[in-house]
Amino acid sequence: MTKTNAARILDRAGIHYELREYAVDENDLSAPHVAAAIGMPPDQVFKTLVPRGDRTGVLLAAIPASTELDLKSLAAASGNKKVELVPVKEVLGLTGYIRGGVSPVGTRKPYRLYLDETADLWDIVSVSAGMRGCQMLLAPGDLDRVVETTRCAIAVSQPSA
């Protein structure tokens, strides 16, 4: 199993976690697919998105796999008037991670993480370990120990297809 930079950061902080690898489907990088691949409910698997606020600049948002980011709620929680997702082509340069493998831990620069408050419903949540095909399972409180985190209601249910 590959040790990612994010996992090494958790090791240095003395945080207990589990890595779960899964087969990557380049045609389906969606978070619900990842949740199914690692055998966890989508509400317990958090996808990390990279938005930019008009006042604060780049930040991170982590929401359950089965939800969408509520940009207005994130803007209010982060002290911005407006927040937009950064274009996919900018994600690697900003975070050091590629789409489908953005971890809230170990980004190029330390960005504040806005974590949907539903994370606290779980003893353990899953976030990307910093590469496609590998997730980290850890307690939400332990995530707070290694990244600057704000809990807020920023996720909304995805509309039915």
C-alpha cells in the first residue's frame, strides 16, 4: 500500500487512521462510486472540493459523497459574498492533488477546511488520502488536529435524476 503525503502527516501527528485502496474507474471518479468501492455509506465518505471566495481566496470544502456543495452557505460561513469552484485545470497547481484525489490534508499551501457538520454524526469518516484509489478513514476530530477546520452546514441533497 502506498503511503501518501497526507498519511505521513497523520503519522507524524500520532493520529490513528486506516487506508483503504480501491480500483479506480477513470470513467467514474464520482464520490458515490468511491463510497461503494470502499464499502461505506455515501454519507460517511467526504469529497473534498476546491472553491475560491471573493474575499478569502482559495479554501477547501468537504461534503458527503451523496450531496452537492451549497455555495451560498459556504460563502456565508467563510466570510465571502460569493464562492465559486475553481476550474479543474487549476486544482493541481493550487493543492498538489489531481481531481478525484484531493485530500484536505497536505495541500501545497494550508487552506482552511469547511467540513459539513454531518461529519460529527460519524465516529469515522473517509476522505481522500491524496491520490485516486486510496481513501483515509479517521475520526472527524482527528482531522481537526492536522488542518484548520470549520464545521458548517454546506451540503444539500443532490436532485434526483
